[in-house]
Amino acid sequence: MRTPPDRPVDQQFNNADSYAMAFDAAWEKLNQQTAAEGLNREARLQQAIADLSDHPFALNQPELALQVATFRLRLLGR
């Protein structure tokens, strides 16, 4: 299914699925940027969560956002 031309590709919603998708993108971007810096997994996790602090789901349910983020890492085997 194609995205309608009037809908932004990076549109965010106040739900776990939207947050998970945004987290995956933030995690990959962060891993590419910090590969040479040697940050450990926990530091990268906290940075990715901080990078998404303005996401609607993180604003409304920060505890669940952390759970979604850690679940995504387990699911991805990271």
C-alpha cells in the first residue's frame, strides 16, 4: 500500500506501534553515529529514548515507551 502524497512518511501517532517504528530508526541511526565512540548498549538505549522524548507515545506513556524500547532490542537480538 502506498502512502498518500499528502501524508508525511514520518508521521507519528500516540501508540506503541508508531513508537516502535520510530525507535528502530533512531536505534539504527544512533548505532551508525556512535560505532566509533564505543558507547555501551545501555548508553545507546538511553540516548535513543532521549532522542524520541518528543514522540507522542513517549510524552503520554513514558514507562510504556521504555518497555517498548527494551522489547524491540530483545526482538532484534541486540
